[in-house]
Amino acid sequence: MVRAAIFRNSLISAAPVFASISYPPIPEDLTTPFQVRLAVNGKNAVAIGWNTYEALNESCVAYGTLADNLSSRSCSSSSVTYSTSRTWSNMVVLNNLDPATVYYYKIVSANSSVEPLLSPRIPGDKTPFNMNVVSDLGVYGKGGFTVSRRDTIPYIQPELNHSTIGRLAKTLQDYEVVIHPGDFGYADDWYLKLPNVHKGQEAYQSILERFYEQLAPITGRKIYMVGPGNHEADCSEIRRLLKLCPEGQENFTDFKHHFGKTMPHPFTSSSSNKFAQTQSDKARSFARPPFWYSFEYGMAHVVMINTETDFPKAPDAKLESGPFGTKGEQLKFLEADLSSVDRRVTPWVIVAGHRPWYSTDSIHRCEACQHAFEKLFYKYGVDLAVFGHEHNSQRLLPVFKGKADPRGMHNPKAPMYIICGGAGNIEGLTPIRHKPSYTKFAYAAEYSYSTLKFLDDKHLQIDFIRSSNGDILDSSTLYKSHSIPFVSQ
């Protein structure tokens, strides 16, 4: 924390030296909250995270069901930073919330506003709801790296109106949850802008600050659940530049600080079955949020996995990243967690990770991920697998070991796969090079994302949305009977 303060003060005193680096301006009141984010933290709990330009001795949030009567209050002493950051991450948890209820909250600061949030649906609530999926999101501004900060929530910069961020902001009332399995901001692409070439350390941090604040109109109002991607690993993916990465920009440091305390451990089981309770407790002991964990929301049991580290031949080992658990711990977590799901409570099982092993581009297929995870997906009847990494949108048939399930979308045993990496970033979109036989939809013409519509316990609708105008590019419905309480195939 001391080094971070020295770093921050040196930046303030030496502002002309970094004139080409477009940091957001530091406010007069250093307790002003920025980068606000919400997450499910338990069955009746929401974590609220935010950043400030000084450490807080006490972080507090006032809240209630009436905007003009915030009679409840929650506080914590959590305020953490790292060596190259100008900001501190703060977090509190609102517990014992009534389910599926609109609350209002205000971060205790002179420069904060009252904002709404919808408390989580309890596991087993069969009310239909929508969940958006985005990945590989880093476009923020006309040329990729914007130079002007946004106004207060829910204002969106005009340059963002064409983008996925703009569409998510315009449709806030249409969804309840967002999952984002990897790649935030693309700070490690700092070298793509010429003025940054000799100031990579500052460029990296300024991109992160701006991106998270650009995303705040969504993350500060909607449950936003995340997982790691390759662009969080280090200050660069180019091996010869790795030696330039200072402490604080290595090994997922910002990702850990930004999301580490807001993402949950797996929930205690909502099942009355003793085996489910035992396996759920085991999964909790093996979880390592924000890298791998699970949460439940209404009809859905959602698992976030880490396709970057912590399994044999994990791809980010070459970037000297990880591990974050003991040997084999992530896979032990995944098996215990999937085996604990009682389909009578949460019929839909969704697993989200960053790198796919089925896609239209063989270059981006992660064979090591497939060897590590695919058999567990099939064994425990995962309904839908969600990935990014490839910068486009794809819908694939249910498939296992490279072969489409003969049942197709009607009660298949194999998981259905989608890729939602077309949200937009400075690297651009990935062309569709070829279409394997199990490909049903592939799109790379414009930015896009996906909406999962949990219609009932047997029907899940998957829509792909064009970000610029909200057009539905593709729509399909997966039918699963969910007749077996505990799946083991």
C-alpha cells in the first residue's frame, strides 16, 4: 500500500511527464467512488465493490427499499491496492435481502448517488428471467482508447452508443444478470497506440481505470459475474515484453484486486439431499474466486472456470501466470460442484470459461482445455457451455468428442456450446474462416453479444444480438427434460 501511495503521488506531482497518457482526472475528494460493481455473494446477498483514490479506513453503503429512506447500513474495513495502481478497491456485502426485490443503495461519500439494484432470485425460483453474456469487451471510445470520461450513471458517452456497452445500458430493464468470462479492457494492448510505447506501465493502468469506469453504468446497476481471460494475465502477451511488466501488472494482479472479494464461493446446497450437501461443501473448500466458483440464481446453476491456469498444459503457463490452487484443485472443484446440482432446484447448469475447444477457427481451439474439462461437462449433464476468446459470435449444436449429439436441440446428452467474443475490442473481430458440421450460426460483421432467456425448467432460449441496433441475429431454443435429479452419465 505504501508503494502504491508513492506511485500515485509521483504521478500527481509529475503530471506533465505523463501528458500523453490519458488518465482520468483525480477528484478533489479522494473518497469519490468510481468503477462501481455488483455481484451475487450468496443466496440473499449482494457484494458492492468500488474504487477510490485513497485508502478507506471504513467502507460503508446505506441501502433500503425506498430511495428516500436508506435505513440500513453495511460497512467493512476492506480497502486494498497493489504497487502500480492509483486506486484502492473497496467492498461491502449487503446480507439478508428479500429475494427479487428492488433496493436502493448509496455508497457513503460526499460524491455518490442513490442507485437501484435487484436482489438475487433464490435458487428454485422458477420465474423466467434473462441473463446477458459478453466476453472480450474492450472497445471504449471512437478509436479504442477513449480520452474523455463518462458522466454519472446511467449516462453513456456518445462514442459508446454504437457499442455493446451502449446497448447494455439502453436495455437495462430487459435483463437481470450479466456473465463475462474473460478479457476486460485490453490494457495489455497498450503498445498498439504509438504514444504509449515508452510509457507502458502508466498506459496499462490508465486503460484499466477508464474501461472499468466506462462499464460502471452496467456493473453499478446489474449483477455482473466474471471469470479470467488471457488479457488479464500480464502487462503483455508478447514474451519479449514480459520482462517490462512491473510488479502489479503480472499474474492477474488487477483482476484479483478488482473482483477477488466480490465474487462468491459456491453457495451452500439448497437441496435436501445429503449427498448434494456434502458435494457442495466439498466444492466450497476447493473454490478459488474470482478464478473458479459457482453461484445460483433462480433456475440456473452457473459455474465459472479458469481456462488460463491450474490444469495440465494450461495455456497461460507460458506467461508465468498461476497457479492459484493446489495441484488438481480446479478439477476437483468442478467435479464436486457439478455432482452437487439438484435439478429439482436449479434445473439449468451453465458453465462459462474463456477459451473454447469447439469453434470455427482451429487457431483458437484450446485442446488442453478440452482434455481437462469436456468429460466432466458430459458426465454431469452440463446444459450450456459459454466461451469467448474468439472475437465473434457462434452457436454450435450439442457436441461431444467432436460429434454432434444425434438428438440435436431436443433433450441432448451433450452440452450445447456458444461463443460470445464479439462484444468489441481494440483488436477487432475475428473472421469466420470455416464452419464445422456442428456450426449453426457464426457472425463477425459487427459487435454482438448473447442473451440467455430462462423460459421455464425445460426451455432455454439463446438469442444473439447486434450491439448497434438490438436486432436479433439468431434465436434458438434448447429443450431439456431435466427428469433426473442428479446427473451422472
